[in-house]
Amino acid sequence: LYESLIFLSCSFFIIHITSKKLNHKNDLSTITTPSTIFTQGFATSGLSTEMHQSAILVPALQSQW
């Protein structure tokens, strides 16, 4: 989930930058800027510390074949 949120945040940022370069209007920027900030903030905040911790694998995934 952590990697997905970081990817989503980077995608919002890329959309924001390309819309600024191609189209000098701020219509899309009003949506992408807060989305980028809040997504990045939530992904790196202390509220989601359990997402950063690794979990024990299911026994079926621990087999060596």
C-alpha cells in the first residue's frame, strides 16, 4: 500500500507538471496540487507506520523449491 500511494503521488505530480507546461491554465492544477500533497503526506506520515513494517510470510510462500 505504501508503494502504491507513493506511485499515485508521483503520478499526480507528473500530471500537474505536464498540464502546466502544455496548458498555462490552472484548472487541473487546483485538483492535482492538493492531491499530491495529501497523498504524499499520508504515505510518509506516522499515522501509517504499520504499512512500513514487514509481515511474516504465509507458510505456503516460505517453501524452497
